[in-house]
Amino acid sequence: MVLSIAISTLAAVTTARPIQARGPARVSDWVIGGLLHGSAVTGVLTVPGTALGSLSSRVDYCRRVRFGVLGPLAVWTSAGVPVEVSATKLRSLLAVLLVRAGRFVPTDLLIEQVWGERLPGNPRATLQNKVWQLRRKLDAAEPGAGDLIGYQQDGYLLRAEPGAVDADLFSTLTGRARATADPRARAALFAEAMALWRGEPYADVGDLECARPVVAQLAEQRIGAVEDHARARLDLGEHVQLAMELADAAARHPLREGLQAVYLLALYRSGRQGEALHAYARLSDRLRGELGTDPGRELVELHRAMLEQSPALDAAPGNLPVPLTELVGRAGDVEAVSALVRTRRVVTLTGTGGVGKTRLALAAADRLRDAFPDGIFLVPLVNVAPGAPVAAVADAVAATLGIRDGIASARTGQATAAADRLVEVVRGRRMLLVLDNCEHVVEAAAELADVLLRSAAGPHVLLTSQEPLRLTGEHVYYAEPLAEPGAVELFVARAAAASPGFALESGNAAAVANICRRLDGIPLALELAATQVRGMGVHQLARGLDDHLLTAGRRGAPRRQRTLRATVDWSWELLSDVERAVLRRLAVHVDGCALAAAEATCAGDDVEPAAVVGLLARLVDRSLVIVTEGPRYRLLAPVTAYCAERLRAAGEFDETRRRHSRYYLELAEEAEPHLRGHGQRQWLRTLDTENANLRAALETFRHEDTAAPVLRLVTALSWYWVLSGRLREGGRALAAAHAHPGPAPHGLRAQASAWHSGIRLMLGEQPAVAVGEIADTEVDAGLARARWFRGAALYSFGDLGASEAEVSRALDMFRSLGDSWGVAAALWTRGFFSVLKGDLATLRRDCERSDELFREAGDRWGRMQATASLAELAELAGDYARAGRWHRDGLRTAEELGLWAEVPAKLVGLGRAAMFTGDFSRARKAFERAERLAAEQSNRFWEILAEENLGSLARREGDLDTARTRLRGALKSYQQIAHEPGVVNTLAELGFTARLRGDAAEATACHVAGFERARDLGNHRSAALALEGLAGAQLAAGHPVRAARLLGTAAALRDSAGAPVPGPHRPDVDRITAAVRDRLGAETFAAESGAGRAQEPGENLPGRATT
């Protein structure tokens, strides 16, 4: 365990905002910002703007008078009206009664506490008078309230009802909070409890001797509640706010280790890791200096985790970006939109381009973290091609959610539509999808939203679009431009950022107001215009707006587009000819580009390649181009649209698109060999980054007269699509390229056909490619690799015989071509069939050679595959420690390379190593994670394998009903995809499970079926295991002699095949053998098993022999 704080802070699965008071300030701001520090607060204030009586607690407040001690002494009526108790002695008397509320206070003690050594002339009579005065004040405020002060024997007591004293209510609320599992509810209860505090407890009567212990106790309870409240808020993703709010508190309580731990974690999660580590160092020094001790275990473990940047410290799910600037003028809109999204499943934000729909949607979504515990995810659709089908939009959503394309549907065994895959993943999840910039794919976005809402209860959808989707149940919210005060505030803030020293003053106020009115209060227009203040000054900018910006591009355009066009047009007019050339040519890129791509597409007769970088820098300065890490250069969507028009008007569009496509074709062909070598990791990331541009290049090539360029591009990208799990994307692209009617070399078309066939097989589909189209072609390295891939895919989802033949042919091709990588791949794949035949010596030799060749090539993916087969050999030999090491290395490689489609396989391997060593808990976690990831990726094969192993695990744990259910499900799935090795293995597990359940008939049926299928496959190892399992079933059925003969036959079969009992099944076989020997006796067992050795494997099957 990383650190003990994980119980309350590291298991964050939801995000939320704290409860807000019904007043101008947040409860959390009030509590931590002031009350914790002992600020002086007087009167009856509870929360700013809120009387105690107006709070709506989950704990019922007293229906009569209420008393406040968490701050200056206070009394309220049931309606929340303050009761004035100003006389010093009356307040002291009330304080003593409240300290011991509900308990008898002797008269002498009351006198001593109220007057001390300065006693009145007649103390008892004076006390009675004070009690009478206090009763009268209470009665006057609330009839009958005076009766709360009662007399008993020689003393008094205050009969406070439950919840009548704020300190008691505080204790109740915090107790309920700590007993509440849900962090949102827990935080709300703590917030409600902390709102009761108005200052130091008994602030104006704290010098009373009897109050001092209570004051200390309450102060301790208070700081404890602050800690626990902060932990709950951490669980809700409030680390940024907490990092700011807790700074003062941490400084005032430097030795409070629990508070320090929360503060350090809040700093860390806020991206302030350096400050967190520095704060720990200061704390450690202070503890040693003042207390002579080291930090406690919780802090030490937290410190270690921060140094290691442990994933356990990460915050809750979701991908909402942290806003870089304050949202101006939208408070009412944010409140309205967030309220709608809470209650409506689909809300569309519409409005003119540049009005700030995205920013408003993000701000509203941020307010809703508590409502969507499974996360809030922003899905930008700006890079999806206009008019794209629903599959493209679904792919964008899937990529955001981390859903990788896998093999086939988890439910049907067939490839499913992209939208249906999403439904399977998000069904039942309380999440919010923010689909941003839908106007260019409005039909597809509407179709996807409709499918999700009709088929998957749980998710809500918030969309931004320039037009409604017109969906049933859709609620449309129109985002208005900013009113003038908000527009002025936004313009001034952005102008000051661009031009330090700029401020709104009497000399420029009229010009600023004029600019804001002329720009119709559209935020994007305001922000772009504000960037010009530095170079032009606000007065010249205002004059320029009148002359140019508001008139440019108005004719024939809808009003909602005019201001944005004018805004960009104004920036355009400020550029030189070469700056304009570079800017408009950048528009062909999707999701930005690297400098080399910009040089390739933007240079021309009028722009030298070497000049492009300087021109880009000037465009970045003018806020027309955004530069991000890389560096990468990107245009905002409105600027892209504007520049695309300019590009067409200049007659350069087609030629620039051709330059763009040629560049990305060359990039893909340059990357392709590196995906099998030392540059694998770097080039995978490069192609991930450029994926949108590669798609655009494919679309361009599709419309050319010749098919060769598009076929070159898809064949160059095919291995990338497989490695990265983008099977559906690759399948669609290959299908489109293959359908191109233009001329192309036959070998190139055959190569694309082979890749397409293999990918369709992995998706669980039947390929439509004729084998002759692939086979009757002169072989080169590219076609050999494509045919090898198709043969490997046939193993899991097709004809095993055809698969083995294709892999064997590919191996011959690779050897004749001198392609060492191909030889390594084919040798590894040939191992599949060596396992089936029980030829473990060949398997080891091939895989060791494969690993050696992959290592020479620098292919980490290949080594991961070869060592996985070596791990399987180690598992068969019972060397689970070595198998586990291989699988851990493979998992690390897959995660480092981002090969998420490989992760389920490695997790299954790790789970098996744990299961066979008795670590069932670790095994279950690995199998369940593998099953979940495989399902999210539509990775059919490994989802089934995970289910099979969960069934095996349940059998070993003694949960036979779960084992039977899981294994039957896996058996059915294997049959659906026609994977005979999986069917055989699952039948063996089902047979062992049935025997343990006492069902000898089912056990017999399973093992007989498993034997026959294993025999047909030529898999002697599995056939022998079936006979051994059948022996156990026959013993249970009362046929011990037949059982002994079956064991003898199985032993002979293993000897002939050189296939000893595998480690995972050795305990099963040993138990069966011992049970048969005990039943027959050693001498008879030896004779009958010896007789079985001389018999054919099928002779002792039930129905063929009797005992």
C-alpha cells in the first residue's frame, strides 16, 4: 500500500463541488479561509448572508430555541431570529448551562463560575434573579422557551432538545459524515457541519474555567473535521481549490501531520509537485527540530509516492482541461446550463461561432463533477471531417474514453458498429460526454447521441453546435453574446495580458465601449481584437473597426457569421503577403502540424522553405497560430475555415492539398520500417500525433485518378493500425483503397488485400478477398509480411490448417528474401502449431531464435511476443516465477509503447502465474482487468480467455457454481469464433469442475468431447489430459479399473509425444492417480494401468469397454 491516506484520498472515483451557502461566499472559503485561523467574528453570523435557521440540514434542527457556542455565544428562535442576551452575567450563566447542557449544575458551581471570587451580597438570591431574567428573555423571543431552564434539587439544568446546541449538531453531522461512504455526501455533511462555526468556540466567554476544557475539545474536533472535509473534497477532485485554501491552515498547524498530508497531496495533484516536495522537506526539518521525531508513516509513504510519481496519487476520471483564464460574464449561463444537464440527458449549447460555447460548456461541466461519478469527458470533434459518418464521431468518443479497436464484439462474436461498441462500454455509467463543435457533423453527432441515450442508461450528453440536433428530448440553450459590461471586462483583461500596462481609464473608456459594441459582444472577436492593442493602440483599433472589420465579408453571409469573419479579416489585413500565404496554406492541416510539415506545404514560389519558421513565429505572436509542445502549429477552427476560403480564392487549394498528401505519404513510408525496429516507440507516437493528417491525406488520394498513392499509404500504415489497436479505422481505409478503380501495380493491390483480409479476420468478420488475388502475385517483402499477418489472424479466427500453411509459406518467403524480421515473426507464429502438436522442443527453438532476431532488429513488440511463448513454456514446466517475469516485462513494454491491445494478454499471463502459485486475489484482479480492457477494446479473443481463466480460478477457490457459469460462457464464445484449442482447454476445465460437483455424467461427457477434439487437432498433450480427467470421472462413476487403464493409456500417449503432465494440471492428475490407486490397491493399479499402456487411446472410452 502506497500510503495510509489512500483510504480517503486516493480511491477517488467521483468529482464534485462542495455545498455552497445561500449567500455571497462559499462555505469552504468561509471555513478554511477565516474561521480556522481564529478570526474575530461577533454577533449571530453563521455563514455570510445566511442565518443558522435558513440552513437545511439532514439532521432535524430543534423546532424551538437554538443555541450557538461555536463562536460568540448566540441564541436564535425557531425562525432563526437572533435573541439578544447582552448582559455579561446572563451570558456567563447561559454559557455554564450550555457547557453542561442536559446535565444538572449545582447552584454553588454556577455561582462560582459566574462570579468567581467577587461574589454578590446574596449569591443564591442573585443567581435566582439572573435565571429569571434569562427565562424571561427566552420566553419573550419564543413563548415557552423559558421552560428550557429547569430547577432540580439545589441546581439548574438546560433541557436542550437534540440539535438545539450547534456544538452537538456539529458532532452529529461530522459523525454521520465519517460513517458515509459516498464522498459527495460526506463532503456535503462536513460542509454543513463547518458552516455552523462562526469563530472560536465560546469566543466571548472562553475565560470561564469550566469552558476551557470544552473549548480545547471543540477546537480539536474542528481541525479534525477540517482534515476529513479536505480529504472528502480531494476525493471529489477539488485539489486545485484545496491547495490554495489549505496553505494558511497548514502554516498555522505545522505539526498536524494529517492536515499536512492532505495539503501535500492537494499540491501534488494541482501540478505543484515541486512545492509539495519542498513543503515536506520543511515539515520534516521542523518535526526533527521541535519534537525530535521523524514524519509519521503516512507522510513518509506519501513522500515516497510523490518522488516515484505513483499513479495511485492521480485524481478522479475525466479529461476536463484546467482553464487558463477566468470565464467572464457567464455566471448566470453556467448556473442555468449546469442545472439543465443535471436533469436532462441531452442538452445542446447553440449560438454564433466564437460566442464561447465550448468555454461555457466546460465551465458548466466542471460544476457537475458531483453528479457524474464515472467522469466527465470532453470530446473535441473539430478534427472530424465535415459530413463524416457516425462511425467517425463514435471513433472520436472512443479515443477520448481510451477504448481501442480490438477484435470483435464481446457479446456477439461479430464486429459491431462503432456506436454499438460505445453503448456496451458506457451502459450503466453515470458519466457526462461533452461533444464539442458538432456543427460540421451534426447528423452523425445526432445519430450517435440518439443511440447512446436510447440504449445506454446512465450517460448524459452536452453538445456545442451552431445549430440544434433536433433530437427527441433535446433541450436547446442559446448562448447570447456578452452584454456590454461583460464584454468590456473581457476585452480589458485580454488587452492587458497582450499589452502589459494597459488598463481601462477615462481616456480610453469610450473607445473600448465602442469596440465591444461593434464586435457584438462575441468573446472570440473581442479576444482577437484585444491582441492588436499592443501594436495599434485602442483608439486606432476602434477606428479600424469602423472602416474595415464590420463591413468585410458581410454580403450574403448569415448575421451570426459576419462578426467572426470580420474579426479574422481584420487580422488578415494586418499581415504581409508572405504571412498570408503561410497562414492560408496551414489550413490544409488537421489538428496542427510539425515544422517540417509546415515547410513542405507552405513553401512555394513566393515563400522560401527556410523563411517559414520565422513567418510562423510572427503569426504566433499575432494569435492567429497557436503553438503547442513539439512544437506543433495549429489554427483555431474559425481561422481555419476563413483561411480555407482564402486558399480557394487564391487558386491554391488543390495544389496545397496535394503537397500535404505527398508529405504525409512520405512520412508514413518513412515510419513503416521503423515500426519494426529501434525507433518503434518514437514513430508510434509520431503517427498517433499525425493520425488526423494521415486520414486527410487518405481522403485526398481517394479522389485521384490513380489508385497507387492511396494503396501505398494504406499499406504503409497497416502495421501501425494493428500495433495501435486501430483495427476498424484500418479496415475502413483498406476497404476504400481496395475499391479505388484506378490503375495500380498488382502486387501493391494484393498487399492491401492481404492486410484487409487479416484485419477483417481479427474483427471477427469473414474477409471478402479472394485468396487467388493474393497468392497469384510475385512476392516482395511487403506482400510477404501482409500474407504472414493474414495467416496469423487465421489461427484465432479461421481455419487452423490454412493458417499453418500460410505461415509456413510466409516463412519460406522471408528466408528467400533475407528478411530477418519476417523470419522472426513467422517462427514466433509457427509456435502456435507446435503447442497444439505438443512439440515443445521446436517451440522453444523457434521462439528463442525469434527473440534473438527481434532483439537484433530492435523490435520490442516482437520480443514481447516471442517471450510470451517462452513464458508459456515456463508455465507448462511449472516455473511460474519465470513465467511471471516474462509477462511483467511484456506488460511494461506494452504500456511504454502504448500498445494497449497487448495489455489484456499480458494480464492474463500474470494472472495465471499468480493462480498457479495460490495467489488467488492477485490472479482475480489481473483477470478482471484483462476482461474489462478487452471488452472496451472489442478484443474478443482475450476477453474470452480472461473469462475462461476466471472460471478456472473459481474452480481452484472452490466456487464451483461460478466456475461452471464462467466456463460455459467461455466455451460458447470459443465455439462462436471457431477456436478449437480454446474449446479443448475449456472442456477440460469443465470436466474437472463437474467431477468436483459430483456430476460424473457431465464430467465424462466433457472429457470425452475434449479428447475427440484434441485428437482431431493432433494435440496429444490435451488428448492425454482429457483421458486423465476422464479417469477421475470414471472413478466417481464406480469404474476404478477403467480409470486405471485410462491413466495408463494417457501415460503412454505422453511418453510417445514427449509431453509430460503440464505444471498447471499436475495437481489434478496427481489427485486422480492417488485416488484410483487407493481404490484398487497398488498391485492391481499397477497391473491395470500397465494394461492401459498397451491399448489404443480410444479403447477405454465409456461405451467401448466395461469393468
